[in-house]
Amino acid sequence: MIELDDMGVPRLKQGGPLKLAPKERAVLAQLLRRPDGVVSKAAFAQEAWQGEEMTDESLARSISRLRRVLKPLGTTLEAHYGLGYRLVLEAPSTPQDLETLAHARQLLVQRTPAAVTRCIELARGLCARSAGLLEARIVLVEALVVAILWGQLPTAAGVAEGMALLADFGEGRRDFPGFHAARASLLDLAWRFDEADEHFTLALRSEERVDTLMAYSRHLLCMDRCAEAVDVLRRVRQLAPHLLHARMNLARALVQGGAGSEAVAEVRAAQVDHPGTPVLQAFALAIEAMVAPRKELEAAAQRMTDGADAQPFAWSVLAFVRSRLGLRDATLDIVDAMLLCSATDAGERSLYAAPLAAIGETARARALLEAAAEQGCGILGLVLRDPAHAHWLPADPAGQCLLKRVFG
């Protein structure tokens, strides 16, 4: 598939030279000269950098860029800890598989329960029939993380499946783009935040993928490092100005950090950019109710629950809006009905802790959060940091125990 021409320049066997920057071209040329062996960092420094200073980070960036170019060609770069890198030729993925992978990624960006379910189906199929397509494993893990956060998958089962997918990478491929961020996301869901922090450090050292930054922002919110999360999400907005869930996460980070008016401005701007998006509409109502509750929000939230196809999250938003307006009985009507009659797991039920806390029902709110903790629900890290709980949970003795249980 790839060879060196007479001038020592990497090229496709049935095509022209690969479009690479000089450093990446020199690195690939070295690897092609030793297709079955490991090229050491010292060798790269001597030949590819030719006396210029080479840092671990600069080499890692070159390797990361090369992987993106080589991935569709069925070629992988393996990292061998303490030694260097090795070129591994694999069976190339079919055009159909690559198209399926692209479609799965598009579905994941939509962030709706139905789209995430379909993404998981497609990615599982790709992993089963195209073992060398490592990006399919990364996409599947990312989709599993979102499904757990949506309450579509039990945390334990989803984390176990994701960890098994990443374990197949082996020691030599763990700097594949997205690997460390994917593992860190799973560790966050398992409340292993210190380990997750280590993997995010490794991920950010060599790459600036939007998906990595998004996952890192969630980690920072769990750690209550709101200012850092805002900075990361503003960087995401520069890289991907129209990415919906980035703007939603930014608004959440702003509220959590005490910048409510900026959060409202962010969700209103996002609604202009993404008109008629139900998830965003519900989220925007919750943000506005948290920052500046007003009667008009109730009617808008009520409309989202009309019809047989109303999304479950619409009811939790309506309950929260009513609770922020001081409508105690109307809030309890929704909460009691949903907790008694709907088929929700402990993670989804924990979302009703916010409206209960807002009307002073902190004992019931705490019980929902503790039930989610008993089941190890991955979403609980974010739920506990919800600004709706900031006024009571840290001051409540049982709440303090809950925070310590999850965050250590």
C-alpha cells in the first residue's frame, strides 16, 4: 500500500506521494525502512529532526497526525513504551466500512437517544467484522458513555463493555487518537476520577481532538473545576463553532461557576443556531429557570410534554421550572407521577432531586441521590455538581457523606 520512491519519499504504491508535512514525511520514511522493527526516539531525533531539538510532545504530535493519514490505508503505528514506534500493516478497511464509520460518528454528534442507539448498533457491527478498524472501537466507547449518561445503559455493563474494547488495543497502541480520553470517560463513570485525570493528561499531551476536549470538560465539571471547564469549552467552540452539545456544556459550566447571565446568553445564541431542537429547548428552559425564573417558562415547558411522543426529560424540566416558580403542588404532581409510574432507572430518577430540593423536599431529594449511588450510576458525578444542589447538599451531613462516597 505504501512504499518509498527512489528519492526516499513515502508514496502510495498505486498513486502519488502522500500529503505530509516534512517532519511527518521523515518519520514515516524511517518507519518504512524498518517495517518489522521498532524505531527509537533517539533515531527519530537524529534522522527526522536532524539535530533540531525534539521533545516527546513534538514526536507524539507527528505520530498522531500520521495515524490520521494512515488509518484509512490499513496501517497502524504501535507505541512500545520506553523503546519507540513500529509500523504495522493490516488489511485495509473497505469503503463501505469507512462510510458506516462516518455515519456512526454523525449519529453520535446528534446526541439524541435514538441516534446514540443506532450509533452503538453500527459501531458494534464494525468492531465485529473489522477488528483492525481501531477508530470504530473509540466511537463505540464514546457512544456507550453517552448512552450511560442518557440512562439507556446500566453503568456497570456499559463500562465493562467499553473497557473490554480498549483492552484489545494492547500496550503498543495506547496512544492511538482517542484511546486515553475514551478510557478516562469510562473511569469518570466508574467514579475513578484520579485515574481519569491521569489519562486525560496523557490524551491532552499529544492531541487536541474536539471529542477529547468535550470529555475533559465533563471531567472538570465533576471535579467542580468550573473555570477550567469554561476555558476548555470555549476552545471547543473555536474548533467547532456549531457543535450543539459543546454550547450546552458551556452554558452548564457557566451556571455551575456562577455566571448565570452568560449561560442564558449562550443557550439563547445556541437556539438561534439550532432552531427547533427539542433537547436544546428543554435544556435552555432549565437554565433560564435556574438563573431567572419567570411565568412564561412554564407554558413553554408544558408544551414540550404535549403528545404521546414527549421525551422523558421534558417532564423533569417541567417539574424543575415549576419548582423554581414556587409551585409546590404542581411540582409534586409531576414528580410523584413520574417516580411511581414511569420505567426509569435510579440515574434518571436522580434528575428529579433538583425540583424536590427547590421546594424544600431535601429528604426526598437525598433519597433519590442515595439510591443512584447504591446502583453506582455513572451520571451521578454530574448530578451532584448540579447548581440546583449547591445550596443544600454540601451543608447536609448525609449529603456530605454522599459527596465523599462519589468523589472521595
